[in-house]
Amino acid sequence: MCKKQYPVIDLFAGPGGLSEGFSSFGLGNKSKSPSVFSVVVSIEKEKTAHATLMLRSYYRGLIVKGLSLTNYYAWLNGESETYKKTVQEDEAWNAAKSHALLHELGVDLEADEELENHILAKLKGFDRSSVLIGGPPCQAYSLVGRARNKGNSSYSAEEDHRHFLYREYLKILYRTKPSIFVMENVKGILSSKVNGERIFPSILKDLVAPHEALGKELGKKYVIYSLVTNRRFRYGDDPASVEGTDFLIRSEHYGIPQKRHRVILLGIEESIDVIPDKLRASTTTINVRDVTSGLPPLRSRLSKGGDSSEKWVKIIKEVSQELIDDLKKSEQLPELVG
């Protein structure tokens, strides 16, 4: 850890994609200088995603300490049944355990408060302001998830707590008071509704003044910027007048070989006089072959019932048909194909 780094808190981290990006910024492959950012806490509730999150945290710890990766790779590749760590490797492992936490926000208020105190204690070791990143679970917002919910007669959006998990993000935003935050989600969040009202305007309004959303008297205010348009949202603006697609990033326009469309909100403390640069669109289209050519053949394996190429093809066809059937029943089909 370097006190001059910007500490990062990653909520609803999954396997750590956002953490990976922030941690690698300014860190060259052979450079011993630390990254601009240091992920001090990352939180995920799903065990397998958390396992990856922790392993990557450990990997970054080895890099920062300048330790050899030979033992690490031998263990990952199955060349060694046990991983006998050196003293320094053991220190990196323990540090990873204190950074990557298995925790479900919004279930146990006492545990959540302990977590918030743990985060605040971590931040005390830094001279610079923190950054909060993360994306509340998307199943309630995603178009595919909503298509499946349409077929569930007992489903109620008003009773689906996942619609309101962004408020757990708000609580930590309020407690940690970062200078900058990044919230990411699927494009379905722009049209998702509760009680007939779109939820995205409420999220915008709450994020620019989290203390007010939580019923507190004092707190920081933020300005929310788009990374692809000139759109910004300030305290006092009418959220209903905002065109949500102004915050939508279409990854294929920015050198990514995938049509992954995500809403990304960049919040900057109101008192900071800065206008962030927008992403620069790519002048060429990059496809999957450009990226993966030369790599050895690889596919996932079936964990149950044996594994073979024929069974793999059969499973893919069955899952694809289930998805097609769900989409045909969905009112969101025009959004998906558009």
C-alpha cells in the first residue's frame, strides 16, 4: 500500500472486473511502481465469484511485492497439489483475505455496520480521497431477467428487494464520502419500473444527494456525468427530463469485440471543478477473431452427467431455445433487438 494512492471500495464486485481495471491503471507489466489506485475492500456475496475476487487480489499483491509467480502458476495449472507459501506470499494471502470479503449487503444491519466500520478503518491509511465503484445486482433490471419474471405469476416487482439494492450502495456512499463514484448496470435499468414508475430517475436523484435520500441532514452532493455525451445531472435538476440513453455505453463503439451495452454513471463531488473527458470512439471495428486468434482451443466443461462435444452442443441448443422462448413472451423484445 502507498499512502499516495487513491483507495477504492468495490461493492457488488462479482469476480472483480471493475477492481481489475482500476488496479491496473498506471501499472506497467514490468513496473515496480504502484498503481494509481489501491482496492482496499471489495465485497461479493456469491461464493464462486468471491473465490475469483480473492485470488485476483492475491495475484495483485504478489505483483506489488515483486514476488515470483512461479509457485502461483504451478498451483493454478495443477502441477502442484499443494501451495506451500513463503512468508511473503502468506502475507499477501492474508492481505487478500482482508480486502476481498464474502458478504451480502442489506440482509444483516449489524453486519453491514461492522463492514462499514471496517471500510472506514481501511481508508485511514491513505492521504487521498477514496473512490467508490460497483454495480448493484442486475437481475431485477435486466431485460432477460424481466422477461423470465413475466412468466412467473407470483412475481411482484414491488417485493423484489433487488430493485432497491442500490440503496445499500447509497449507504456506503454516504458513510465513506468519496470524491468520485462509478455505478454500472445493464441498460434495462433505464426502463425498469416499480409501481408503474421508472426507477432510473429516482436513482439519479438519490445519487446526487445520498444524505437526503437516507434522511440525513448533512452530506456531500455530486454531479453525475456521462462518459459518452455532454449530459450531466446536478442537484435540483429534474430527473424525469433526463434521457437515460445519454449514459449508455455501447462497447462495440469503443474497441471492444462485443455488443455489451451498459449504463455507467460517473459521480464527482460537487465542489470539484472538473469536467471529465469523454471516451474516444474507435475508428475501426474489432471482432472476436482479432482478439482470440492464436489462442489454444478452450471451452467450459459440463460439471454433471459427463462431458463431451456432443453433450456440450446439446446443452447449448437447449439453453438457447429456453432463452428464445422466454423472449418471445416478453414485452421487452423490441428493446433487446434494438
